Amino acid sequence: MGKGIGIAAMVLGIIAIFVPFVSIYMVWLAMILAISAAFAGEKPFSAATFAICMVNVLFLSPATMAELKGVPALAVFTIILFCTTIAGWVYFAQKAKKDLSADTASDDI
């Protein structure tokens, strides 16, 4: 399920590059899907979506930057979405370490 959500997030992030003026909302939706994928354990597609959306917001869409500069709440929400994706990666990495240590401990018994 995480892989499908991650693919959908990445596709939506790519489409957001080519759509002016509503791309920030598409980026938000893509990042929400990427967060869901990250917490489901799908790191590659959520990382790709993160990179695509970050490049879109920072470099490829001047209209998006104008929207973010004009309304600080939009910028804060966008930053929160990017940070939450990183938190999903950290959570999954910790969960994977915990599961790995539990597996090795059960093998020793």
C-alpha cells in the first residue's frame, strides 16, 4: 500500500511542476501522500517526491514563491509538510532498527 501511495505522490509532484498558480496546493497534496508513504515504510518514493517538490517550490515555480512570500501561513504550512516527511523517514528508520534488534535477539534464543 505504501508503494502505491508513494508512486501517486511522485506523479502528483511531477504534474505540479507544469501547473501554474495551483501548484502549491498540488505540492501539499503530494507531500501529504509522501508523508503517508514514509510512515508506511516506503522511503524511495517519498524521498523522490520530497526532492521533486522541493525543487519545484524553490526553483521551478516563481508563482509559488510569490504566493509563499505573500502569505506567511502558506510558507509555514509548506515547511511543516517537508519536515513531517523527514520525521516519517526517521520514524521508519528507528522502527526498522528496533525490528532488526528484536529479530536478532529471537535468533539467539
